[in-house]
Amino acid sequence: MEDIAGPDRVLIVDDHSLVRDGLRSIFDDAFPDCEILEADCLESALAALDSSGEVDLVLLDFNIPDVSRLSGLEQLRDRFPATPVVMVSGVTERNVVRDALAAGAAGFVPKSLKRSQIIEALELVLSGEIYMPELPGDDSAAAEEDLIRARIASLTPQQRVVLSHLVAGRLNKQIAYELDVSMTTVKAHVSAILQKMNVFSRTQAVIMVGKIDFTG
């Protein structure tokens, strides 16, 4: 994948030092200028984010001592909604993957993937898309489309209208003029859309919606 801006800083959260070392080596090779932060539990991860400031990406192990299932992801998304979180796990059951993505993970990376595949997955997330692994017997494209439709279905009618304007490439002031509402109202709708669709930018929302036949 070409022209992908590498991350400036990432946080790796895993209670096994060997796994952290392996992921660190991947970043050292693929993104040599990236600063790597590490944490062995959710508590230390939250502390690192609070003290170190913004990171471009969090890699979160599915099974760490102080979380239950997706509680770690949910806390990170709640406290740092603009930060993409990629789940990394040896667990690859379909329901786990889909639940994680539905809860707002920017991707789900099985630890069994080859090094080159992990890099491709990270590049995909950094480009603004969601990475969903191919699972045996699963139509991953259809599963992703179902996920996108479910997120869009959670929008109010007015939010769907605003989303259609975003897809058309209109700026907030243009949307406000078209809908005869204030800029403050448009901004509130856009924020709600990003939150409900579990994305981090207008661009990512547009990329996501572009994968289905969205008519507003």
C-alpha cells in the first residue's frame, strides 16, 4: 500500500513481553521513526495515555488480566474516542471478531497472521479503513457490509441526511445552508454520526459508507 503516512506514536498493550517485543519489531521495521509506548495491563495503558498525550494507534490484546472480554476496548473508546484501537488476539471466533468491530475496534488482528499481513492490516487502519480478518468459512466482505449497515441503522433520520451530505463532500457551512440549520447543529450531528459509526474522522465515515449502497 502506497503513500500511507506512518504513525508518530503507538501504544502496545499486552501482558506478555515477548508479544510486545514482536509487535515492537514489526513497527521498527515498517515504521522506523515511530515512537513505541508499552503497557502490560489496561490500568497502565490508561496511565500512559493520560501522561504521554495523543497516540496514533493503540494495539490492545484481547486477553489481559484487568479486563473482561471487550471492557478494555470500551473504556479506551469512551475516554479516547479519537484514537483508533486495533484488537490483537489469538482468539479468532467469528462472534468475538464481530463484537469487537461492532464495539468500535478499528481492526482485529489475529496473532497467527504472518508479519507481512500484520503490516498490511496496520497500513489499512492507518489509511482510515477497518481491518477485518478472513476467517475460515466466513464471507468477510458480507460480514463487513452487515456491520456497516448496522451502524448506519443506529442513526436518526436527520443524521442520515447529514451523512449523505458528508458523502457528497460538502463542508459544514454548506450543509447548514442546505438544511437551513445552524453550524452548531451540523457539528453536533457530525459528532453523533462519528460516535455511532465508531469512526474517528469524516473521511473514515465516507470510506466506510462507500462500501455499501447508501442512498441517505
